[in-house]
Amino acid sequence: MMRPEPEVMLPAYRHGAQTPWGGDGLGRVYGKDIPDERTGESLEVSVIPGLNSRLRDGEELGAWLRRWGTAAAGSDYPDEFPLLLKLIDARDTLSVQVHPDDAYARRVENKLGKTEAWVILHAEKDSFLVYGTVPGTGKEALKAASREGKAVEKLLRRVPVHEGEVYYIPSGTVHAIGAGLTLYEIQQSSDVTYRFYDWDRTDKNGNKRELHIDKAVDVTDVGFRADAAVPCVIAPGREMLLDTPFFLLERWTDCKAVLEADTRRFRMLTALEKTKVSWNEKEETLLPGQTMFIPAMTPTLRIETGKMLLGYPAYRQKTSEA
């Protein structure tokens, strides 16, 4: 029986006017072939239309998944591919935004909702996230302040962040990535974003970016309160960073281990330090910032890593909105 093999991914990029806050860090630090010096995102594993990541032979990931079916994506995901994985470089602060849950997104946008998580890969001094609203903020106050513009800043909860920290952003969470941060993002496969505020930025023609204040307030959970996630050791050199209804995320450090097939779901391996993956008579060495897609029906893999992240979808029966 033929099995799909692990594939090193070539990312798609969001850049230029799409990411006015982006920088050149993905090229400078990780050797990405970025299209310009305002490249905010490398989409390492993506089937978003127009932003498909690719295999090294040029085939789009979406086409490859259709060709292999459940042998690649897993028997839990025969139709809708569930996840998106990015690296993000923020030279400037991103817009203040929120994402809807599946029910709202399907009803209003005919798409998946978006729950996501971030691992901080690099943080310059005094870097921060917007992570929720200040206690006591109500929806009407949030809407009124957002319509005024700068007035909303006093309602935003700012959290100082440090390299290695992990933040879970469930749908409904007001959030923004601060300037000077590089991070790994795992999320539902969705591009639905509602903006409250964009720091009064304008483009070269003096135009501001579109806001979506009414929808944003509709889906906001003003009661959200959380801090950085607390990792849990699951094996020598392995930590579970997050176990959510949509995805799980592990961090492996100075680790040698075997990874067997999981016929129900795929996995995504992102090297933070040089990582060697071998199977049968083959071997790949991933450099920092490179991602490998591991199909559900993978051959047995032998992994040797300095440090890496391993993300994968939750089993289907765990998702409350499947």
C-alpha cells in the first residue's frame, strides 16, 4: 500500500499593503524567501484560497491533500481541512481585532470561526500583547470608544511578554500583537478577522484600513481573563503547551523520539533549532523556521531535535462545534 510521505513545506506570504506592520525578520532570521521588507506572515501550512502553501515540487498543499485524501489529512478530517500554521514578524503593532466562533462565522461569513494560539519566538524589550479588555469593560463602552478611535486604547489590557511564552486566544478574545515580536501561530483554518482599531494608521494615500466595529463587538467576550499558558511535562524533553477543543501543541527540547502513524489526524512539525527526521532510507534536516507536514498514514519517523514545535488537530469527537 502506498503511503504519503512527510513533506517539507514552502510557505505562502502575506506582505506589503496586506501587512503594513510587517518587517524583514522572517528573511533575516529564518532565511525565508520573503517578497518584500513588509512581510508579516509566512503561511507554513495553509489551504486558504490564494494563500496555499506548497510542496517543494511546487504542488499546492490543497491539491496534494485532495490527491491523498484521508491518508494525508486523517480519517477525522475527510472534507474540511481544520488548521492553519503561520510564522509572524511584527515590526509595528497589529490592529486590535477579534475572531468569531464557528457558529457565528458559518452563519454570517459561511466560513470556519477562528481560535488560535501564539508561541513567542522573539520579543524585543518592552514588547507587549493586547490580550483582552480591562476589567469592568462593557460592550456598549467598547463600541462607543472604538467609534471614537484612540479612546479605545484605555480599555485594552496590555500584557508584557517574553520569549518562550504561550498564549491561547479563543474566539471572542480582543487581541493584538505588539511591535518587536516574532511568533508562531496555530489556528483554525479561517481568514475571518474583525478589526476594532488600527492605531489611526493610514496608507500612502491617507486612507485608513477598514474596521468592523459592530461585528467585532457582537462576538467579543468582554469577560475573558487569562495569562500565559502553563506547560505540562508529558515525557522527557516533551511538554504539552496546549490541549484545546481545536488543536494540541507540544514543544520538544533536546529530544530523540519515534513518531508513529496516527490514522485519524495529521501533524505539523516546525523546527526552532536544527531537527533531523528520518524514515525508511530517507532523511531530512530541518533548519530553524522550516515546517514539515506529517501525513496521518506516515511511515514511522525517528526525530532528533534541539527544539521544535509539534501541532495537530484535536480528535473530532473533542470539538464542541464540529
